[in-house]
Amino acid sequence: MIETESFLLPLFHELRKQGVPLGISEYLLALKSIREGIGIEDIDRLERFFKITLG
């Protein structure tokens, strides 16, 4: 597991707590996208986003 993936589950939990309707299919799609680099031009930028979102 890359470090970015370790941010994903806490991010999903936080978004769900805030009322965002996310399920397992969205989590798996996000995980697949990260692993395949789909839509991610800058992995460092994504990690910063996760850190800011999770506070």
C-alpha cells in the first residue's frame, strides 16, 4: 500500500461523517484511480489535499 492510500479511508470516513453519501463502490473506484494514476497529475498535491481535508 502506498502512503497516499493510507489517507483514503480516513478521508472517506470524514466525508461520510459530514453527510457525503459515499459507499464501498466509490471507495474502490477512488482506490483504483490512485493505484492507476487516473486523474492524478501530481501525487504530492493529492497528499496535501488529503492532509488539509483531514485537518
